[in-house]
Amino acid sequence: MKKQGRGTLDVIYYEQPGLIEKTGGGQFRGANVELINQFVSFVEKKYGTKLTPNFYNEEDGNKFYEIIASNLYTLGVGNISMTSERMLKYKFTPPVIPNIMILMSHSDSPTISKIDELRNSFKDHTSVAIAGSTSIPLLERIKGKYLPSLSITVVPSSTVLLETIQNTPKSFSIADFTELISAQRNKMKLKRHPVMLERAEDTGFMMSKKSDWDTVWNEFLTSEFKNSNAYKKIISENLGSTFLNSLQALR
């Protein structure tokens, strides 16, 4: 590729509002898309190689991970938490964006401001989680500590998660901030609770264990870049100033 001066960057993704989504005109937008474009510019400037990103959608979680594992030069993009289990099976870029988790429920649920208020205010609620997500162990801990009879319904995608909560007045979830963005855009009957939750793993882009692209990503996604105005602008314009402020408070 370096000898040819050009190449392709295959990106497999699942849609996450604010991170990566396809517009009606067939273009792609979101913070992850802009970061990939910045990476493409970095590679051309440093190595003289012009990369062309090719985006492929895969909403089935199992297939998504299988494709990354079996394709040497495919980059997995979404809101992918860098869990210790995943890091044993795949390579990751440096952390891209902190994963800010929120307590979200149907809008008719009583609003709580402290996690231990779940014990009384949500005692008749059920919970919902996306299959394979980091919210499942968080909900399990909530069940063990505050709501021993809590049932956890596992659904296949973010879309189904939001629809399930909207259609089930006494339900809640520990969700990613991007789920809240989607709910707000679609004017769904969901709300965020001002509850402090434990810090979740950061998110990153994922690669096959055999890929050597992690070296170049390490050169690009530095602390200096993530403290730059360019990075902050990408986050603010795609995820909002509230998210940017929450991100800076974590540092």
C-alpha cells in the first residue's frame, strides 16, 4: 500500500446517533466518521498514502464481531466498549470517546437523583438491555444491591431497546448517551435521570488480532489530539455541548 501510495480502509459499523449514521443522501455523518476522516488525512500527510474509506453496515452483533475477527484490514466502528474480554480477542485503537452511561426510563417513571432511590421508586419496574452490552453486568449489580426481583429483558439492538422502554411505562435501562440522543431526536417518551453511575469502559475502534493498523492509530489518537480544539469541535457538533462537558469532567 505504501509503495502504491493508495489503499482502502474497510469500515464495518452499526448505526449509533451522533457517532455514525447514513444520511438520506447516502453520505455518512457522526463523530466517528469525522475521526476516521481525520485519520485518513493524517496517514496521507505522514506516509503519503491516500486511503479511501468504504463503509459497510452490519446490525447483527454476532456477525459484526465475526467479520472483524476474520478480516485483517477491517475496522469495527460503533459505540464499542473496550472490555477486558474483548481486548483478549481483538485489537483496539487507543480510546476514542469515553462511554458515558446514563439511567434512562419511560417518561412516566418517577424521577430519581440517587441510585439507592431505585429501591422504592422502581420496585415495580422491569429493565431492558442490549445483548452483549456492558449495561447487563451493571443491571445485575443493581439487582443484587437494590432490586432483588428485577427482571432483565435482553434485546438485539438500540432501536428495539428504545421502543421497548417507550412501550413499557414501568421500565428502565442503563444506556449509552447515544441512546438518549436518538430518543430525543425521535421525540420518544423517555427521560434521563440525574443519577451518578459508575464509570464504564472507554470506547474504541476494533481490529483483528492479526492487524498491524493499531500502530498507526496509536500515532494518530494521542492525548494531544484528544485535547485539541479539533477533537472538541467534533464531539460538540455531533454529540452536543452537554456530552462534551461531561467528557471534560471525567478527565
